[in-house]
Amino acid sequence: MSTVKIFRVKGRILKPGYKTVFSKDVRALKPEDAIEKVYMLLGGQHHVKRFQLKIDSVKEILYEDTKDHIIRALSRE
């Protein structure tokens, strides 16, 4: 059985007239799933299209390293 990991996805949003960097912590099984989750979250919250997102890095982190209190509570063993 697979265990759920926490990934920190860092990247850039490149919308016309709006450019910024982001760092998002998500729970996923694989790095590819974490990237897909970030596409869904930022697309829904900020109306960012996939081609406007540039992913720079995906790194697995420990639950103690996340700043998101919801992910920390869900991942606590």
C-alpha cells in the first residue's frame, strides 16, 4: 500500500500583467500527482491556465517542515 507524502512545489505564474512566484505544499502519492494538484488549486483559486504556470521544483518534505496547519494535522502520525 502506498503512503501519502508531502511535496513542496515551487514555480512562477506568468499571466499578462501579473507575474509572481509561488510555493505550495500539497499531499500526494507521486511528484506528478503533486504537480497536477497545484494546477487544479491555482487554476480554481486564481484562474491561472496551465500554460501560464512554470513549475521550477518539486521536493518531498517532512510534515514538520510544512507551514500549512491543515496538511500538518492530516499528516501527523
